[in-house]
Amino acid sequence: LVGSEMCIRDRFEVTFTILIDNKLNIVGSVLEGDFSVGDYLIFEKDNEVFKRKILSLGTISNRERKLIFNLRIECKNKIEKASLNNWNPSSVIANIISQ
């Protein structure tokens, strides 16, 4: 990207997706590092790479010393939101980057 520098900070294991208040949420756990609102989640679905901004985050539970997070992400449109909501990621590894 021209004029900005991106660096991979963290890795996130995607477990499932869910719609909450008609907003798409990615649920999973941090494998390494940390992240914050405004960072970007980069993941692959059906051979397509997605880079979506984290709009909000929350902790769902703590299982076996592993925090489970809920990341609300932006979606480009209703079709993308529906496609990602119906996705079964089965432990996809995503990167989290900051600008």
C-alpha cells in the first residue's frame, strides 16, 4: 500500500461466524500476539482472500487457558455478510495486522 506500512502482528484461529444484531462476528482464539479495534483481520475463504477491519471485540469465554474472542468485522455488502455467515471455517488461521 502506498503511503502506509502494514505489519503482521498476530495470528487468530477462526472457529465459527455468527450474526449478532445483524452484524457479522468472527469467533475464535488468539494463537499469538494481541489486537485491537481498528486492526485488520486477513483470512481466506474459498480461495478468496478477505481483509476486513475489526469494528469491535469482546471476550466470550476462557476454555482450557485459551480466551475465546468475538470480533465484529465490516462487510462490503449483504451478499458478503450472508456468505461469510454461512461459512464453516473449521479452524482457519487468520492474520491480524495494524496500520
